[in-house]
Amino acid sequence: MAKPSASPKLASQTAQPRRRALRWSFVALAILGGAGAFVWPQLHGYAVTGAAYGARVACSCRFVGGRPLGDCRKDFEPGMQLITLAEDTSARSVTARFPLIARQTATYRQGSGCVLEPWDE
């Protein structure tokens, strides 16, 4: 004996909440996308500036002050916890990164101190 199939009315009632949820998902994504586009210039600017500051300060700390790179984080301003540092001892440079957004490098030059690479903008 075959099972009776679901009635068309029941099928439409179960599909309706899915459609409503899908519609609200698209609305939420549109709102998040719009907010992200609005905030992106400020976030990018802060990330580039923070990475540049971090690279310059850490380069001076490391190659002018002679301190270990790990100790140079003490010189950072509050709120710079996301900045990561990497050094290239042969080039006498320090690269600071803000995850997924910005990377800046400062190189020690005799007589000039630590100099940032030109910004790509």
C-alpha cells in the first residue's frame, strides 16, 4: 500500500517560512554589505596608519635602540594589539601587518634612521 503524499496546501505552508527566511537573509546581507562599504575607508585608513606607525616605531626600537623585536611592542600605543611584526635583519627592516588589510615596511638607513616605504594608494 502506497503512502499518501503530502497535500499541496501542506507543502506550500512548509515552503513559505523557508522563502521568508531566505528573503530576510538577503536583506541582512545587503545591510551588512552597505555598512561595510560605508565603514571600509575609515577602517582601511586606520589599518594603514597603524601598520605604518608600528613598522616605524619597531624599526627604530630594533635597529637604532638595539632592543629585541619582541620588546618593541612596549612602545606601541593602546589599541595596537592586532599589529604583528616581522624583521628582516639582512635588509635591516621591520614589516608591520594589520591582518588582511594593511602591510607597511620601514627600513633603517644610515644618517636617516628608519624610513617607511612609499604608500601604495
